[in-house]
Amino acid sequence: MNPNEFERELHWIDNKLVKGMGKIHYLCIINRGVSTGYDIIKYIKKNFHINLSTAAVYPLLQSLETEGYLTAVWKKEGYPNKKSYSITPKGKKLLTAAKKRIHAIIYEEITKR
């Protein structure tokens, strides 16, 4: 496999993980201090070179808020107003459990013979 093909494969993996694990990934990003949907889009673009649309991000954030994993407040600094998200204790509990589960699954697969 040449380097360009390998880079395309890595990008495909990143794309599947970022989009397929959106809820957990967003909780992780917000837990790090990134707090708005727009900032999540910028963070993913910068770190994974994936362009997410607002139509992909905001419904998932709304779902996390509705389920009690996030809280949100409107920031009225500048224009436009921005909704700022924070992870709740319930969200932190889910994130901790997900990290353990993901680690266990990957570790199990890597150590299988």
C-alpha cells in the first residue's frame, strides 16, 4: 500500500470513528472544555480533517441535552448568540463507562491470538 492509499485509509477510519461514536466523542470534547456546537465542528476539522455540518452536530447535542448528559445555556456575548454546553454528572458517568468499554473491547481484540 502506498503512502497516499494508507493516508486515505486512516482518514476513512477517523471518519467512521468520529461519526459513529458521535455521542461519546462529543461528551469527551465537551469534557475537555470545548463548549459550543461551532467549536466542536472546528475542533473536529482541526484534529481529524473532517468537515461536519451543523445538521450533523446540533441534533446530536440536542439529544444529549434531552437525555440529561449535557446542560446548555445561551451565551449572549456578541452576535450571534451561542448555546454553550457542559457535561453533567450523568454525562461524566456515561463517558467513564464508555471509555472503559472501548478500552476493554480494543484490548481484547489486540491481545487475541
